[in-house]
Amino acid sequence: MIENQKNYLTYPKGIMSWLLTLDHKRIGLMYLFGGLAFFFLGGLLALGMRLELAAPGNDFMSNDTYNNVYTLHGAIMIFLFIIPAIPGALGNILLPLMLGAKDVAFPRLNLASFYLYTLGALFTLYTIVSGGVDTGWTFYTPYSTTSTSNVIPMTMGIFIIGFSSILTGLNFIATIHKMRIPGLTWYKLPLFVWALYGTSLVQITATPVIAITMVLLILERLLGIGIFDPALGGDPVLYQHFFWFYSHPAVYIMILPAFGIISEIIPVHSRKKIWGYKFIAFSTLSIAFIGFLVWGHHMFTSGQSVFSQIVFSFITYFVGIPTGVKIFSWILTMYRGQVSFTPPMLYALSFLFLFTIGGLTGIFLGAVALDIHLHDTYFVVAHFHYVMQGGTIVAFLGGLHHWWPKSMGTMYNQTVANICCLGVFLGFNGTFFPQFLLGLRGMPRRYATYDPQYADLHSYSSFWSAILGLSIFIAIMNLLWSLRKNNKLDPGTNPWGAMTLEWTHTTSPPHPHNFEEEPVLEHGPYDYDKVIVEPTFKK
Amino acid sequence: MAHQHHITPLSTYLTIAATLLFLSGVTVWVSYIDLGAMNIVIAMLIATTKATLVALFFMHLLWDDKKLLTIFVMSLMFLGIFITITLLDTEFRGGVNPEVKNPINKRAAFYDSLPLTDTHGNPVDEHGSSHPEEDEDHH
Amino acid sequence: MSHDNSSPSSLQHHFHDVKQQYETAKLGMWAFILTEVLTFGGLFVAYIVYRSWYPEMFINANLLLDVNKGLLNTVVLITSSLTMALAIWAIQKKNKNLSLVMLILTFILAFMFLGIKYLEYSHKFEVGQLPGEYYSYMGPEIAHINNPHIFFSIYFMMTGLHGLHVAIGMGLIGWLIYATAKGNLHSKYYTPMEMIGIFWHLVDLIWIYLFPLFYLIG
């Protein structure tokens, strides 16, 4: 281990060394704080919605205001938090470390990615302060081509953030292919790397299409080109094809990194070799590929041809299979392991429960006959919150708790963290399970008010949303509180006894250049059956 | 540092360039012959041949690591998926309900206010005589 | 391979050796080409869909495009691909001056392409063949077409996006001329020239499809 106390947080010094950094760990940290800031903003918008919906009638939001709130909530959460957060924050910090590399393939491009994210975020903030946008995050035409709200700045923001995503994906692909240490073959990689690889492939292939779609939408508004607006001779369903060709693979951009985090947490906190390594690795690639074939299942009520409905529905059923393979592999990993109920593990267990519900309900929606009734109801809202929040965000929180000691060199209060995890689990189920019932009973989404028969379920949902919000807030504050002075861990700390390169060959926090000398690979990432790595935890 | 052990010979470059120019001429020539639906097929075949020559020789894919060729082919494959599956919708509208096959308004509304013009873009009156532009108010 | 084995100034610190750096750059460049194919691809989808719905729109409206200018642009772009490739060949053969000549020729040909495009566009603007709601040409050729503005919208978007890439390529080639003249690029390190060359060939590739699809149908 390195004798001097230099780590990437403290060296080099000065604000310019951060703003112009080429260190992937610093860039990751900046993504982390940017992402958390937008998570917070999106969360406030959500709580505002739940407050409005707690009772029927327009309590404090007009319908127009409500339209703006849910649009911004969706766009901010998806484009400014969920899509960039795990690859941008955890991916950036960890990927080179897991590969034994000194940095990503293209460090300057990495910084450019972050600044594009920032620029896109500024466009979004401008949209908010200049009157908002009320089309829904999906910007369906012809409303989005004729709405008087600020569609163009918002879509410009998404266009720019798209490039941030593309460049990150490009960087990671090149890094994973080319920057591994000798002996680190594909099948010895941590599964988080496989997850980032699959995500990056989807990012570079799908995101260009949302970019061109946003351009076309802007031109339709500015010039009336006539591609998407029926009044101009266009076809609104074509817009939906363009939009969902990206946005369906985008949900895999959101979930694959989360799967990767779970694949790291479970073997470590069960002190057991992962079961089905190759199953998990190849299921990642299968999901990435099949995800490109199913986008029309978002369009079952749009008026597309019945023939394509059948095709999309049929293929949609296949995409659940590789996901199921992963769930079984994780469960089999825990079986006969020494499971410790640490915060990361509790989040991983929550993930298994919540994501399974979310994934299953997605399969329900894949049946055309069922979707005709459930489309645009709260059933869909519940489904995607179970996968995006119960899935990705829970996994993200788990990953933060797992890698916090490594990347920050401090340990948070684990009791508080566990209580917050329980609060998240209960709050989440309390908020969103009633929404399945609301949807089945016909409550439409994107409505500021509703008939009295839905009032009870809405009030439960709103109550538990406060618990959920509070728990997430305290969980993050607990993490940040650990950064106080004089709370540093010994740099050699490995509190979970993990055995991937970022734990075994770097200090906590890591040195600016990652490794004193290039690591020599000694064992696989989860060889708990062959190697003993004792947890160490010293202050 | 150059790591191409292989430097493409000058003769290869010149031959390929000549072939590309030749094929460009062919495609123009064929376009003047009416072959019905085959015109577009032949035009695309010629274009694909030219594109293949550019990719393999000018872009060096023939001699490079096969991963790079794979990336390029995959990009075309995903584009193909986008096109094909979208066409499964657009080509089969009206399969169950014939009335949804065509748009309600075939012509965009703004055409109602546009006068006929001659080939120079000057408006034409009812007698068919054209009036060269006198004012800017054209739209 | 005979090259300078001690760390050349072109080797970045996070790479082991120049071979790794070169191969990584190439992989990154081709991944970027993939994104460009998908971006233009979206516009090709719009073309294909509207063409299959309104074949008469494309077949007749294309009468309003100048095949000669299109063919000339094709020749210009193919030649510029050749000169770009020869610029790299020359630098591999350690002939800096020939490489510079080839790069300058490529630059001039790119400029010619944009010049011819400018002539085409300005004619269309004069007669009112503009994209979207600005369209006003109602001449005899398009008498039986319902929405000619859609054809011109697609035409301007695809050739416009392509033209933008030509302009960006010109900027990059200009930088190559500067770097080569200064001696920063030479027979032992010319990776940027190769990468920009790949980009330039892609620009040529896209035009190879745009030319028949717009100018030769009907």
C-alpha cells in the first residue's frame, strides 16, 4: 500500500484542478453530486404531485401546473438522473479500477461528457424557470408540435444530454476492450463491467435516434416540416416509433448497470462465489439486443398496424427470460452463503423483491389485450416505478453504500442506513402498490384530479410517499454525514472483504493514479471458494 | 506511430477510385431506363457495391482487426431492424380496420392559401399567365 | 515494426505503448461511426416511410432536382475520398509535401461540394421550394402531389445534415493541414489523420446513398 496519504480527493488541490480534471474518479464524483441534485429536484416534484393527489379536486395545482410538474418530474428523473447516474458516477469511479487501468480510454472525452451533461442540465433549468413544458416526458405529437409551452429548450437539453450519454458509452467500450491488465480475460471480469459494457453498447446504438428525433421535433415546431404533425401531412405514430426506438432500449440503459451492482453486492455480502457467471454475462448481452426489438409495446393503443402489435407483443415475452435467469442466479448465489445484513445487502434484497414485481407487471403489460385496458392508467405508472425506482434507484443506493468506504474513505452509520433501507422498502411499496389497484380500477395517469372512488388508495399512496421521500433523504444525509472531519478510515480498509481489483489493490480512497504499480491478477473476482479475503475495518 | 503493418498500395487506391466513378456513371445511365420497380433495387445494389468498396478499401476494413468490421456491420444491422420493424406498422395499416389506412386530411392546410406558380416560382393567375415577382409577400 | 520504442511525446500516460493507444483510438472512432450511421439512419427511416406512402411525391418532385449537379457532387466527393486516402498513403511513405498537397486538394474539393450545394439551395430558395410551411412553389411538375413540402423537408434535412458534416470535415482537414505543415503529424504518428480520414469516407458513403435516392428516382 502507498505510504503517503495522497488520494484523488485531496490531490491535486484547487477548484480548477476539479473543473479541468482528467481523473475519472473526480469526474465520477461530479456526476454523483450532479445526479443527486437532480434526483432531489425530481423528488420534490414527485412529492408535490403526491400532495396534490392526496385528495380529489385541484387542491393547490391547476391542471396546467400539474401537467408541467409531471413532465418535468419525468424528464429530470430519466434524463438527468437515472440514465447518467450509475454509469456516470459509479461507472466512472470504478471501471478503470476494476480493470487495473490508470484511466478510461479517452479522459478528455470523459470530461467533455460531463460538461455536456451540465449544459443539458442548464437547458432544463432554463425550461423550468421560463414557464415549463406540459407535454409529458414523451413529447407526443401533435401536442408537442403545437403546445405553447417551452418544448424547444427542453428538447435541446435532451439532445445535448444524449451526446453526453453517447460519449460515455463510447469511452467505456474502448476502455473495456483495450485497457485491461494482462490475464484479465473477459470471463474474469467483474460482472459490473459486463453490465457497463452491455449498457454502453445500447447507449451508442440507441441514443443517436433520440437525438435525431429531438431535432425533427424542433424542426417540426420551427419550420412545419410535416413529418409528425397530421395537420401538416405527417404521422404522429411515426413520431412514437422514433421516440420509443430509443426510449425502450433506454430502460435497459437504466437497469443493466443496476443488475451489475447487484451482481457485485450479492457474492461479496454472501461471501460466496457468484452462481452462473456466464449466464449473467450473456443474459446482459441478450437483454441489450432483444431490447431493440420490442419498442412498439409502448404503442399498443396508438393506431399502429395490428400485425406489428402481434410481432411486438410476441417478442416482448422473450425479453423477460434473460432477466429471470439473473434473478435465479442471484438467489442461488445466496443459497448456503454466509449472508450478512449490511446496508448494501439489504438494498440488494429489496431490489430482488421490488424488481421482480416490476418486471412481472411489465410482462402483464406485454399482452396486447391487457394493455389496451391498462395503457395510460396507474398500473403502468406503478410498473415503471417498481422497475426504475424499486429497481435502479434501490440498486444505486445499494451501490453507494457498498462502494462508499472505497471511494470516500469513510464509513457511514450502518444502523441508520439499515433503518433507512427499511423505510425505503416500506415507503416504496406503500406508495406504489396501491397504484396497481388504482390502475386496474381505471384511474388514468397524468390527471391532476379524480373521482371520489379513488380517494382512499390515493391517500394511502401519498402518505407512504412521504415516508419514502424522508427515508431516501436521511439515507443520503447519513452518507454525507460520514464525510465529516476525523472520521477517516485506514486507507487499507476493505470492510466487506471483497476481492475485485478496486478493493484489493487500491487505497480507500484511491491514489490519483489508481495503482502504485500495475496489479498482477491473482484470482477471479468472486473466488470465495479458493481465496480468503478478510474484512478489515479500522479507523 | 503507424501500426498498420499494411500500407495500401497506390494502385489499389486508384483502381477503387476509378471503379467508384465508373459505377456512379452506370447508376445515372440505368436511371434513365424505365425498369419499373427494379430501378430502385438496382440503384441500391450499385450504391451498396460502392459503399462496400469505400468501407473495405478506403476505410481499410479489409485488412483491419475484424472487430471493427463487426462494429460497422452491426450499425447497419440495427438500422435494418429500425427500418424493417417500423415498416411492419406503416405498410400494414388498415389490416383490420380499413378506414384507418389513410390520413383524414391528405393535404396540409397551408396549401389553400398558395397560388399556382410557373417553373420560376412566379404566381400564375387564372388565365395561366405568370406574373414575375413584384413584392416580397410570397407565402 | 521499426519505430521509436522510448516514450514518444504522442504517448498519453494512461496507455502502455503506442500500439495500444492507436488501436484504442481506432476502436473509439468506429464506435463513433456506428452512432453516425444510426443518426442518419433515422432520417433514412423517414425517407423510406414517406416514400412508400406517397411514391408519386418522390418520383415527381425529384424532377425538380438537378441531376448534373448531383452527379458532379458525387464525382467531387469520390475524388476527395481518394485524395484523403492518398494523403495518408503519402505520410506513410514519409512524403510530407505530397501529403500536404493531398490534404489541400481534399479541402478544396470539400469546398467545391459545398459551393455546388449552395447553388442548388439558392435556386430552390428563389423559386419557393423550401422546407415545411415556408414552401410556396406550385409549379406544373408537382400538380398531382399533395404535400410536396414533405419531400423538400426530407431533402433539405438529409442533404443539410450531410452538408453540415462536410463543413465539419473541412474544419478537421484544415486542422490536419496545419498539424502536418507544423510537423506534429509525420510518418511515425499520424493517427489523427487516419481517424479524420475514416470520418471523411463516411461522409462520402452517406452521399453514395443520398445521390440515387434523391436525384435518380423516377
